[in-house]
Amino acid sequence: MQGTLALAMDNLTSPIILFFVLGVIAAFARSDLSIPEAIAKGLSIYLLFAIGFKGGASVASHGVDGTLALSLLAGLVLSFALPVIAYALLKGMTRLSVTDAAAVAGHYGSISIVTFVAASSVATTAGLSPEGYMVAVAAVMEAPAILSALWIIARSSPASAEMEEGLIREILLNGSIVLLVGSFLIGWITGDEGLTLIEPFIVAPFQGVLCLFLLDMGLVAGRGLREARSVLTPGLFAFGVIMPLIGSVTGLGAGLLIGLSTGGVLLLMTLAASASYIAVPAAMRVALPEANPSIYLTLSLGVTFPFNLTLGIPLYLAVAQTLTGG
């Protein structure tokens, strides 16, 4: 137990976590610290490109084994199922309308790619080598949760669940998905030779860029919490902490059944525990315009994202290492 707590504390005091905390503190203190939007977008593009390319190169280097198809299938099943669990939990813990509860639930089957990148960094720091194709699992978990949310709405009001023309296209062509999958495929095609060519660009600077990006995310999350506290009831706040724990347990079970490595189990737990704050909000604005954005954005970005980054990932790492012996 002491070893597990020490491991969790080491990850909690890592630079990437502390820079996020700095951003939150600066936001609550109303500091004028900010990162220009264009630079923040550039940092996110770099991170998606780097994590996707390295994942593809890893698959090319080690080959595709039998767990790849099972991992992709597990990701799809989790992404479809978790919103149903989230919806049931929300209806029991809060007084949200069907529309708002379904919109929130959709965020909790999809994934936060930034949380995934942070967990990948933590895994590397801990000396773990997660399966490279976990990047592909992250990509397939983006969209199914949105369809689950619309299915939940359709059960109560079929007319309101009609997806507007172009929604599926918008989901599949979301910039983060295109860049992540595209970089993964290019890394897979070019393999170790391609990685060697650009290694000085995507390996050495990665941790520093991640620290800057998470500083910006801390600022965004802190400001969101400060400005939207009126919508954050005790029940909603509790959901924002309990749901990622439930999701992580489902990811843990799936990872152990599939036979993933310790790092792979950590990443699947993290994916199942995270909540989207980019792709799903964009889709919900189109599919469920009557849903209240301040509710689902405050929960996913202001509660679950900070929880996962500061407490969740260290906890998931400790559990994964304890149960896999890694």
C-alpha cells in the first residue's frame, strides 16, 4: 500500500500535473496569464501529430498481434455502453432533463485525447511501453458515444432524435480524429526509418510542449469553473468524479481480459474514464441544440478533466501495476 501511495504521489507531483495546477490557480486568482489561442492550437496539433506518429511507428516495429482486434472491439463496446451507464447515474443523482442528461452522457463514452496523451506520458515516465495501437483505440472511441446519446433521446422523443444532415460527416472528419488517425497511419507506413528522421522533433520536445499545453488547459478549466459554478450542483459534481471511476473499472476489466500490458491497461482505463470536451460538444451543438452547453462543458472540462489529470491517472497507474504485476 505504501508503495502504491508513493507511486501515486510521484505522478501527482510531476511537471505536467503541476503546470496544470498552476493554470487553475492562476485562473482562480484572476491573473492575466494567458497563452494566445493560435499558440494553444499549435501545441494541440503538435501533440496529436507526435502521439499518433509514435503509435503507428510502434505498431510497425512490433507488428500486429491478436489483441489488436479485441482492443478495437473493446473500445467500440465501451464507447457505446458507457453513455447508457452515465445516463442512468445522472437520472438517479440529479434533476437534469432527458435532453441535458443524454447530452452529458454522450461526453462520458467518448474520450479526451489530452487526458490520453497525459497518461501516455505518465506511462513512459514509469518505464512502461503501452501497445502502440492504443492510439487507434482512442480514435474509434470518439464517435460511438454520440450515437448512444442520440439513441437515448430517441427512446423518449423520436422526433427530436433526427440527426441533422452532415452530423456523421462532421464527427468523422473532426480535425483531431483526422490528424490522429492520419499520423498513426503515416507512422505505421514509414516505421522506424520515418521515426528516426523526425525523432528530434517529436520525442525530445514532447514533455515540454505537453507542460505548456496543460498550463493552458488549467487556465481554461479554472476559468470555466469560476464562471459556471451556479450550474454545478452537488449531484453533478459527484457524478463528475464517480463516473470516471466507474469507467476506469470497465476499462480495467476489458484490459485484463484482453491481456494488455500494464501500460495498455492504464491507457484503456484512462480512455474509459475520460470525457470529451472537443468533439462531442461540437456534435451536440448540431444534434441537440436545446441542451445546455454550460452543464456538459463544466462537467467534462471543469470537473472530470482535472480529476483525471491530478488524481485519476496516478490511481489508474497504481491499480494497473498492482493487478498486472508490471
